[in-house]
Amino acid sequence: MSQYTGIAPRGDLELLRKFGEKLNGKSFLHVNSTRAGGGVAEILNRMIPILKELGIDARWEVIGGDERFFDITKKFHNALQGKLEKFSEDMWQHHFEVNKINAQGLNLDADAVLIHDPQPVPLVEFRRGGKWFWRCHIDLSDPMVEVWDYLSRYCNKYDAAVFSVAKFAKAMAIDEFIVTPSIDPLSDKNRDLSEDEIREAVERLGIPLDRPMILQVSRFDRFKDPLGVIKAYRFAKKYNDCVLVLAGSAATDDPEGETVLNEVKENAADDPDIHILLLPPFSDKDINALQRVSTVVLQKSLREGFGLTVTETMWKGKPVIGGATGGITTQITHGVTGFLVSSVDGAAFRIRQLLNNPEMTKRMGANAKEYVRANFLMTRQIRDYLSIWYAAENKGRNALEL
Amino acid sequence: MATESFVFKQCINLIKSTGRKAKQLRELYAGIEQASDDSIYHHTYQYFLKGHLLEYTNDFAHWAGESLEERVLSEHLSALDPYEFADIAGLRKKLLEVIDDYLESFPEPREVTPGNEFYFNETITIVFPVGIKARNLAEFLIAVRYIDSGSLYYHFYEARSRLGSGRDDFSKWFEEKWVDDASKKELGEKIKGIDPFMHTIEEIREHVVSAVEEVVRKDMGIIPL
């Protein structure tokens, strides 16, 4: 915790210490569906050791499943974000059965349990006491009704639900908290890098630095609109010479990634200035280096849960051109910490604007970094989870004094 | 009895969704009518903790201006001072009056684009001491420079609801600790006079530091160059 002194807000650190005292020795279990790839695993990798240092008995369990299970849950993911998918009764049944098998092998006994996203949501049927919270990281503002109806049968059995932004929350029978995700400023993805570290990574990845670099870091997923980014880059390149880097990793629970990657490669085929990097999981330092050397960073998502890549980039003192969707709008104050865009044309315009105004880029980047410090560091998110737990144990009171 | 040391506290707000939203003005009206007192409090008094730009003074005005693009309405809503009202009921009534008046002139409100609805939230507030105490003005000056904005918000903004009469915790401490000292009374008045709507929390910090520093220098007998 002392490593965060001078980085995280003092008040957050003080409150964490106080929660550590109040909740000392109590157990806090997190469950999700992948230990590698994607934002949730990334957060948990950092959060669990911090919770332990506070004196909380924190654990992280991962459910397993067959290929069919992950196909079904990917369809859930798409359907919850508005895409039409076909479902059948046996798919719901399979989802439940896989969770039932997992419940038999997992230790679900804890004072507080946080279940992440739809994959493990039926585990609540097997709870053994303690406070149970369902944490949804995806955009639930316009879900396919059939899927939400199915999942909400489980969700409403939790003590509370947690969403990333208010627009994702649904009208549920339980308390719904809004907790934005966060980054760890000390992780390899976000810590300061030396010039040597940056140069080594960029050279190894084969990225030229002789011209401005446009970057988007994300999974190869249609909701991240990589083809739209290529279009915006091509439009901007008519006015400003630059290179484009699309960098992403595969998540073990995303079967569509390879299809989208191939689409992107096909689209970019004849342009030597478009670099497509499929990075292995945990390429944190490489992503860190790319974000630091880039001139312009995009996150042109069409739908987005929260968009941690935006937070990471802002922490490096760079303004982001973000799709005006989901949690991106919570992070980017248009014209102050970045730009919000709703089209390829909008993205191309802002790329040109940032390429041509380095002073403005620097000023917005500084604003962006301070905004992340105050609102989106790991210490704040842990503070919020512990606050929810503490509030659940003091239910009915809307003002608590420690 | 006057508090001897100033104990710095801070508050954080845990946001809770109410599940209610509005996509146009009539729905906003209905939402304000039916929202809990906690929700109205959050969208008005707690606006400044979020670190917004100073174009607006509450979430309703912000949404009217940015999402609905009803600039005139946003100006009317921004003109409301929640600290002028004795209770939430009075503030709620005034909000509804302002919207009602506007709807009389523009009875067919348009809808916002999907995703830009107004979401009615509430909060659970957690207050905690930050581990800093000031026994005198010099220590107070050092502390105010370094406390988080959340602590400034608690003592300058939240105190106004807690103490009433436009008082903040800083002014109260100056007046109570140095009962017979005119310079401290004047300092208290100066702090109380800082317009809470016209500055960011960091600007308020600068104003408080500047005002306190002036008095500390006088107390130390420092002659300005």
C-alpha cells in the first residue's frame, strides 16, 4: 500500500486502511471465467494481493467450461450488448449445469462474494452464506430481452448488483451500485517506463517511429470497430502522413476474435503503414510502450463496457479519441480530457486536430492524467467494493461514519 | 463549546442507481416529482464533488444543456441555489416550477438520442477522518494545501447543508476558536463569502490558502516586500 503514496489520493489510502481494520480477517471471494485476457482478469490480478495486504482473506476462483459453454456465454455477451442471437432452452440448461458442476468443486464459502459477469451468475443458487454481489462489466443498456429475462432470474437473488455506469443498470429488485473500473498505476501496463524499455519494445514489435503513430489497443471484436479505425486513419492520412497500429490480445473466453482479426488483416492487406499486432496475453509492457510513443490514441468503440484502455492511455498523459458510448463517456470530458466521436468522420477530424496541435494535445493529456488520478485508480475501486460490503452490513443507512 | 483542533474529515459517495431514467423533459419532471429526497440531494448538492465544468450548477441543468440542448432551461436550472432552501421539499418544488414554466412555452419536448437519458441516482455517503488535525492556523494552512478535494468538499460544501445558514466548517472553526480575534472573524467571513458555484474545488482551495496565508503572515509579523 505504501507504494501508492504520492500516486493515489491520500483519502483513498486512509479509507482503505480503515476498512482493513474493520474487515480484518474476513473472507472476500471473487469468481470469473478467465484468468488471462480481458479487463476483468487484469483487474483481479492486481486487486487480490492488495486486499490481502489490507488483512482481508481474498481469494480468486475461475470457473471452467467446455467449448459449448463459452460459445453460449459469448452469445450472451453479444445479446446483452444489443446484437440479436438465437437461443434455445437447452442452452440455458447447459449454462446452469456447467455452473452446477463448478459449484461442486469451488469453495464458495466466504463473508463476501463478488461474481463477475454472466458466465458464473447461476452460482448464487449454491451460496453458503455471506453477502453476494453480482458485478456486471458489460453494456446492459439495450439487451436482448430474452437473455436479460433469463439472467435476471439469478441476478435478483444477489444482495446487490454492481454496474460500471448508471446507464447499464436495470430496474432490479435489489440495490444497484455504480462502480467504475480502474487501473493499477504500478502495474507493468501503467508504470513509468525508461527510454530503453520503450525503445526495446517498439523495435521488437517492428513499429517505425519516423512518423506520427495512431494507435488503438483492444481485443479484435466488432464492437471495437477496428475497420472504422482503419477508415478514419486513411482519411486523416490524406492530410497528415502517419502510421496506424492496431494491437490486441485474445481472451480465452472469446471465440470470435480470430474471425475479426482475419477481417482486419484482409482490410489492411495492401498498406505497409498499418501494423496489426496480435499480442500474447500479459503483453503489458509492450502495450505500455505503444501507448507512450503514440501520437494519437483511439478507442472508437461502438459499444463498450467501460473501456480501460482509455483510462490507461489517459494515465500516460495522452488525450483519447473515444467512441461516445458506454463508460468512455464517463472518462472523456469532451474537449478537456479527450474527444468523443460518433462516426468515422468525427474520428478522422479529431486525429487531424491532435496531429496538428501539439500544445493542445499536451494540455489535454495533463488534464486526462489528473482526472484518472482522482477517479480511476485501483485504490478507488477497491475502496468502492469494500464500501459496498460495509454498506451491505449496515443496510438501511445512507450515511455512515467510520 | 469550541472545538480546539480542526479535525479534517472526508466523504466519499457510493452511487446507487434508482433504475429510473428520463429521455425528455416531461419524464424528467415526473422523475423529479417521484424521486427520493436522497436522489434530489445527490443531483443538486453533490454536483460539485464530481469535478464538472462550471457551465452548470446541478445535474438537471447539465443534462438540459448538454443532452437536451435546451440552453435556456439549463440557464434557469443553473440559477437555482439549493442552499437557499430549508429542505429538499422546497428545492424539489422549485425545480418542478422551473420545468413546468418552460413546458408551457415549449409543450412538445423532444427526446434525447438513446444512451443520453438522465439517470436518477442516490448515494450512500461514508465519512471518515483523514488522520490530519490542525491545532493552529499555521498547521491549518499546511493541511489545506494537501488534503484531497473530497475533504475540501466535505468541509466547504457538505457543511453548508449540515450546518445551515451558508456556514462551512472552516469559518465555524475560526469564529469559535478565536472568539475575540477580529482578524479571524474577518477570515471566517471571507471564507464564507467564497461563491461555491463559481469555482472548482481546486480554486476554492487556492482561495482558502490565500486568505489563511495572509492572516498567518500578519500574525507572524512578516512585512510584505
